Amino acid sequence: MSEHVLNREFLLSGRLGEEIRRWSPDLHVLSDAERADSLRGFLAERPAAERGGDVWVFAYGSLIWNPVVHHVERRAAHTPDWHRAFCLATSGGRGTQENPGLMLGLRPGGGCTGVGFRIAAELAAAELDLLWRREMVARGYIPRWVALAGATDGAAIGHGIAFTSDPGGPGYCDLPEEVVVQRLATARGRMGSAAEYLFRTRDGLRELGIACSYVERIAALVAARMAQADAVR
């Protein structure tokens, strides 16, 4: 399995849940009914003034460079109440049980600039079902409606869907920076390397003129660590 398998066909087949069960047999993978209930309950919490309209999704990690969902607009966007952090361990996708990889999540506080994808209202039901199949396979995230504004002009966009970290989730972690760098530099799993996830996120942000100081710093440290390892081989 490679990262390229995370496409629409693969997600709709339900095979992602099957793969994760194999990687982590002790992890509870949501059933179709549980996932549908999660999405239905979440949509009921949408701000009343925005119901029935187009839906924004806020991307801060791999959704930036592999959104999968069909969208009618893509733009740099900022949410003021959350910040990104490498706080989700993965022992199958981009790591192993012996050397878990890390993925980004959103933690409270600070602010985060990422990418907003606008999904047309008439496509929202199908596209959000696909998004839930990707992001809500297990209970690593808490989906929330977060306030979004334009990254350059600060103009209010409305509320978008953001998958925030679940501190009680099975993969949640809070690691020293040196451990984060070590894992990102060395971990690899069935979907590719943790370093590739990091570098593609950095490059996706740069394409929209976004230079996240956190991602840039971690990427520089990981690149240096990998270069050092290559030099001694």
C-alpha cells in the first residue's frame, strides 16, 4: 500500500478501515453506522445562518496536498483559535509499532493558517461522506466548526470544518521537539514516510504563499537530521 491509494475509489471501497484494522488490531474502527451518526450529529451543530449553503473545509496537513473531495474554490485561510502540532502517532500508515510516525493535529490556542476548500452545497452530502471515510475512520479527531478568515485580508469567510486533535484519542501524544524530529526523519509505513508527509505539507503551504514558522522549522531540522544520517552511511 502507498500514499497514492488514498483516492476516491479506495476510500469509497471501505478498504481504509480494513487496512487500519490490520495495522492496529486493538484500535476501534468506526462502523458505517457510527461514522454516519458522527457526520449527522456534526452537521446538526452547523451555525444556523450557514445551513444549506456551501461548506468550507479547513486543511492544515495532508488535506492541503491531497484533498480528495471535489471543491469549487481553494484559498489561504486562517483560524484564530487553534494551532497545528505533530501530536498524532501512527504505527501503520507512516510508521511502525517499533518506530511510530507522526501526523499533524490541531490544538487549542494560537492561530493556524492553512487552506480553505469550498464545497458546493449540492455536492456536500456526498463529499462530506467521503471526507468522513478518510478522517473519521477511528477516534483520533474531533470535528469542529471553526471560524475562518482570509489569510491576507482578514475578511470573514464563515465557519469551516476542521479536524482537531482528540486528547483522549489512542494516537494522541505530546512529545519533545527532538523526539518529533527523530520520528519524522526515520519513520516509514505502508503509506510512505513521515518525512514525505512533512515536506509535502510544507510545499503545499508554500504554493499558496504561506510560510508556517512551525512547519518550516521542523522541516529544516528533519532535513538536517536526514542529511546527517546519509553522510555516515
